Amino acid sequence: MVKYERRILCFIDILGFSNIIKKTMKEGDEAQKELDNTCNALDFLREYCEKIRKYKISTNQFSDSIVISFPWKKDDWELIAVFKSIKLIQVTLLYRYNLLLRGGIVIGNILHTNKILIGPAMIDAYMLESKCANSPRIILDPKVVSEFNKFNNKAKQNGINDNNFIIHKDLDDTSYIDYFNIEESEIMKYIDLKQYFKVLCQHIAANINSTDISIRVKYLWMRNKLKSSKLFLLPEYRDIYRSVVTNKGKEKRVEETEENWAR
């Protein structure tokens, strides 16, 4: 007899996936590059999900969605480890494949195996992602934040201090996985920090002047978080920001002026 289990569950979507698929349907090298990049990103997700399953974490990856869950209160340290894994996925997809994520993390009843995924926690996580995340962020239900804070305090007592940058509280009092500040040793092994910062800047520069206000708001949020990050306090990173975002903005304004003159 099957039955629900109380688990912490994370549901994640790749932002703009339908537009990405549309680009892959066009003719030419750019469409092929887009398809290759998307397939490589999905291969990474599949392989990484397989890797963390050996820690008895249930995972599913289908199309542009990822579901990760594990029993609630199974292990104090497992909560920290899973959140670091989620952050690693988020950072890697952005760093390697230029893909942004949005998601929700909840505690609830779920039946989650490699073959079956059903239960109210899945609905709650989906609703949290689709209705509340808004910006490119993976947000946490307040109950999950409370559990994280308990375990994080235990970690600090044991001399583990690199968990402070896993989650961050936003202006709307919602906590999210913080991919603008990176000090986790596990993640630092896989990225060049300056290049990662540059990729963030490039995303902002490419979209912050969008004529679609819903898109523009998302990247204004990203710009605010980037400029509030610990890295932005360092002159060398502010120089990267200026060279990418500010210069891109100037180019955009010049293009718009030339278009006006041509009319």
C-alpha cells in the first residue's frame, strides 16, 4: 500500500523555455547552437540528478522542470546539503548555459519516487513558483526557512560558517536561494567568480531595457541584487559591471537615437 510522506520538496522551472524552443526551430547556425546548448543543459540536469540520488534524495527532471525532495527531519545536515545542491544547479545553469531558474520550496505530503510524483506538496510548490516567485529566484515557504535557520545555527556551533549565503531575505520578506553571493567551497570549485559575475552583468545588460515591462521588472530586480552583493563592494567587480552594463546601456541609447533620426 502506498502512502504520502512528509518531505521538503523543490520545484524548479527554466525561465523562458518556450522562447528558447522557438529559437531552436529557426534555420541557421544560431538555432543549432541554441539547441545544442539546451540539450547540454538538460544532460547536466539529468546527470546531476542521478548523482544526488545516491544520497537517497528523490529527483525527477522532465522537459524544463526539476523536482527534488527528501524526508523532513531525516538528517539535519541533509537540508543544508540539498540547498547547496539546488544553488549549485542554479549557478551552473547560469554560468555554463546562460539559463535562469525560478522555483518554490515547501514542506508537505508527497509520494515521490523515481517513477511516481503525486501529492499536495507538488501543487503547493508549483503555486509558490508560478504565483509568488515572480523574479528569477527560487523562493522558500516560511516553514522551510524556519527549519533552515535551526539547522544553520547548529552548523555555526560546529564551526561551519559558509551557509550564510545560501538564502537571502528579499524586500517583500520572501527568502530565496541567493545566487548573487557565492562563498560555498563546493560551488567555487566549478566556476570562475569573475566570469560568473560577468555573465550576470550580460544578462542584465541584454534585457533591462526590454520594451516588455514584465521582462524589464525581472532584470531590474536582478540589477538591484547584483549591486547589493558582496562582490559589488570590490572595485574590480564594479569595473566589470560598468564595462558590461553601462556601456551596453550607452550603445542602446545611441541605437535608439539613430532610429529616431532615421524616421
